[in-house]
Amino acid sequence: MPHIFAPLTLEIIVLILGVFLLLAESLAKSGDRSWMGRWGVAVLAIVFGWSFFTTGDSGSVFYSADSTALFFKRIALLSTIGILVMALEFQTVLQRFIPGDGKGSGTGEFFALPVFTCAGLMFMASAIDFLLIFVALELSTISFYILVAYMRRQNASLEAGVKYLILGALGTGFLVYGITWVFGLTGETQLARIAQALPLQLAPGGRLHGSETAILFAVGLLLVALGFKVAAAPFQLWVPDVYQGAPTPVTAFLSVGSKAAGFIVLLRVLEPFVSQPVLGPKLVGILNVLAILSLAYGSLAALPQDNLKRLLAYSSIGHAGYLLVSLASLNPAAPDFAGATRTIGFYLVGYLLMTLLAFLVLTIVSSQSRGDDIAHFNGLSKRSPFLAFAMVVAMASLAGIPLTVGFYGKFMVFSAAVAAQKFLLVGIGIVSVAAGFYFYFRVIAAMFWREPGEQSPVVVSGLSKLAVATLVAGILLLGIFPGPVLNSIKVRNEPATASLR
Amino acid sequence: MSVTLNHYLFASGILFAIGFSGVLLRRNILTIFMCLELMLNAANLSLVAFSRFNVSPTGLPNYNAQILVFFIITVAAAEVAVGLAIIVSLFRARQTTHVEDVNSLKF
């Protein structure tokens, strides 16, 4: 019996909000469009609060309403709220690079499209059928194509849009072909049914006995597609260019929302396959390679970067590496997916807070200094001590200093790897943490020990001040008391197999 | 000789390979985009074939895959609509659709 606290209500409200914003935009008089952003923030905040009251089962074979799904939905909602705040701050830059006459013309969709992306990410968090996984992933990806190429008077943005389009569509191709093969081999598109059917099919006499290679091929195709999504090496080719060229709020959204939703799908898709004794060790081996490549590439290529957005792009690849370490530490004999979900969930919350903070400060500073190189941060401590302090917290947390949430996330990842005796992974992880200290601290050094290029103080709007302060508080509080967030993902209501009907 | 599942899979594999190599080798963005669509259609072909040959005990094909094909076609259409719009605006700004001319973002 559907009621207003049914799980699906969240997505429905978000979709209605998106449609409402688009309609209201087309009917409203031309002029300032920042009211759209404020409406979006307000309604999404209500939906976020609502998510704590949803009860009941979804009653659907496509859509799971377990606590993991809810948790990742909250990550999607929070990141979208952060992105809309950033978009409000970004309006002046946006206006310069889109055709149109008068203040605010053409900026409306920039506030409506993130809401649709958010709905896509939320559906991804709940998807337990390949059909819904595919459609949800495309809902978010296609909205991203438009957002990345939004500033169409700027070559960098257009170029980033085309690159993201081609490589994103390539990822879609691999995803669809992978789904095809999984369906062809197992005869099912529901993950729960696949988990149920696979052991029988792989047993001697089953239809898949002896064709493990074919299944590995199919899962490999899916891994390629999801690797694109979470920005893992060697599928990271698009990341630096797209991150640098896209409008800054969109870059932040790509790096937080897309990665979080990609990982929940990865967890759900891998579970039935890694649990099979004949497939598990090989798949964990593949994950190992992906983790090592992402860690090494992300941290080494970040060292010489002078553009902060590009640096954060490489850092995003590196963080995908840390997250993959926790998947690669799964024991194929008895994979503890609940534990991995918990580590990844907590790490992603930390990643959300620190990345949003870094990008929010970057948006504010770059829209007033007209550039996003590290050099534009020179002497920020004199121009705005508040923002400089916030950036120090963000960078320290990204680097993994104790007492910040970034440290605790890395600690959980590495302790899982040590428990699984993956010492090569731990070694490479420690080297990349050390490299991280160098490139994150270059930003801090620039803010405090370089002379500012211009003296004018940086102005921060009230809403952004509130957002920055909340994010700083979140990073420090969760770094000291990680308990509340950890407990909220501790219980995984039911494994995917139990939602079979 | 009757057409078996393997024939369809072989054809679809070739289509996918042609599409993928086109994406890697061709230099015109429009051609690359067509090759991407070819990859999706390769998947559609094998989905329908799998559905047709995966006969359930009741004697009916597994229709899940055929429904999925319709979703793929619809999503591909949406992707083309957005993609071509982006390519058109790139052409307006740069007067080119050649990948080698689109390289201002580099190390």
C-alpha cells in the first residue's frame, strides 16, 4: 500500500522538483534565475530530512529500499545541495560564457539539470535490476553531458563536453554489451535472481559449467563501464580534461555524485559474481590491478599540476584507488560485502565533505580572481582568512591528517587491506598518501607564504558562508566522532538475495 | 543450414568490434558518434537473439531482454539528441569536427 513515506516518494519529489523548475523557468519573466537555485536547495533539504522517515519495503524487484540504498541516496542529495549552492556562487562566471542578453538569461537550466542528475543517482543507489541500473545511469550521464558543455562560449567547456560525451557513450556501450552477456549467460537481469541461479548453473551439469571465461568476459565489460563512472585507471583518460574544462560546480558533482553512485552499483553488481568460488579470486585479482593503477596514476600525475581543478581531478582518480583497495581486500572465500559497503560508504561521506568544500572555496575564489590555478590562491590568508582556513581543512582532510574525516576513511581502508594481507596494496597506498601530502600542501603553502596577486578581499555570500562552515564542522566532527555515520550503515537490512520474490 | 544463436552472436560481436575500432581509429567526431551507436545496436542484436533462444519451460522466449532493447533504443535516441547538439555547438565555435583540432586541454 503506497503511502507518503514509501521509499520511492523521495525520487518522485526530486523528479517533480526538476520538472517544476524547468516549467517555472520557461514561464517566468526573464531576469535573475538564482531563485531556482534557492528553491532547489530548500526542497532537496526537505527531501533529505524526509529520507529519515521513510519506512517499508519497496515491493519491487527492480528497486531496493535497504539501508545502504537510503544511505547512498542521502550522499546524492547532500552533494546536489552543495552543487546548487556552488552554482549560485558561479552565476557571474557562467553568464560570461553563455550567449544571451540581460542578466540571468540562459542560466536557468544550470539549476534544473543537477536535480535530474540527482534523481538518476538516487535511482542508481536503489537499482537491483540491470534494466534500472542502465536507465538510472543514463539519466544521470545524459544530464551530465549537457552540464559539462554548458558554457558554450568557452572552448574548454565545449571540448570537455565532447570528450565526456564520446567516452561516456563508450562506457554506455560497454555497459550494455556487458548486460547483454550477463543476460545471455544466466538468463536473468535481476541481481538477486542471478545470485540465486549462478551456483546451480556453475555446478557440474549446470548450463554454465566450464564457461567461467565467458562470465569473466561479461563482468569485465561491466567493470570497464563502471570504471569509467568511478574514474578508476586505466579508464581515467577523460577525467583530467573533463574536470578542468567543465564548469566548477559540475566538476565537483562529477567527482562526488558520479563516484558515489558508481560505487554502490559496483558493489551490488559484483556481489553475486565475487561470491562464486570459481570466479571470486580472478575478479578480486582484477580489482587489485585497478586499485594499484588508480593509486599510482592518481598520485604521481598530480605532482606537477599547477591548475587546481586538474590537480583535484588526479586526486579524484587517487581516491577511486583507495576505494578500490577496500574492494580488492575482499576475501574471495567469504566476501564480506557488508564490511566493504561500510568502509566505502564512510569513505564516500568524508570524500563528499572535503571535495565539496575544496570546490566551493575554489568556485568563490576563482569567480573573483578569474582563474583556477594554484597561483590564484596566492596570499588567500590575507584576502580572506575564513576561506583560507576552510581550504586548509579541506586539503588536510584530502591528504589524510589525523582528526579529519579523511584520515579515518583511509585508516579503515588500510586496516581492511592489512587484515586481508594485501601488503603490496598497502605499500603503494602509503606511497600515494606521501605524494598526496606534497601536492595538497602546495596549495596551503601558496595561501600562506606567497604574496597575493591582488589585494581586494574576497566577498562570500551568506548562504556560501553557511555551507562552508557546515562542511568544515562536518569534516572535523566526523574525524573525531565517526560513530554516528558508521552506525547508520552498520545494518544492511537484507542481502540482495532476500529481496527476491 | 539453420541460423543458430552462435550466428547472431558472431554478427553482433563483429558489429561491436567494428564500432569500437571505429571509435579508436576514426578522426571525425560524427563518425565516432555513429560508431558508438553501432556498439549499442550490436548489444541490441545479441539481446534479441539471447531472448529468442532462451526458451523458458513454458515455451515462451524470455521477454525481459526484449523490453531492455526498447529501453536501450529510447536512451540511445536521447543520447543522440544531446550529443548532436553538443557537436553542433562545437562546430559553431570552432568550425571543425576533427578530434585533432580539439586539443586545447593538455598537461
